[in-house]
Amino acid sequence: MPKLKLEIVTGGEGLADRAVDAILRAASTGTFGDGKIWISPVDDVIRVRTGECGEQAL
């Protein structure tokens, strides 16, 4: 089976937890190869086209 990598950035309180819950519900089969979820902070994001920073860039 091919591998898939998702990169998701959330803003706001509790959105990361909701995203994790949704991924677990959709992707969990209980068998080898279901994958892993890494959670790490994103210090900042900048939209190159406009120069917007932070949540405005999302």
C-alpha cells in the first residue's frame, strides 16, 4: 500500500485535538501500518505572496 504524508497546521484553541480525533477515526484500522501522528508547535507562518504573518496567513 502506498504511503501518505499529511501536514496540517491548525490555529485556535482545541483545533489540534479535533484534527487528531478526526484522523484517528478515519485512519485507524488496528493493523500494522496505520501510521503515527506527530504534534509539534509552529512558531510562525508567513504567506510569501502577501507577507501576512500568524493566523492571517492561514
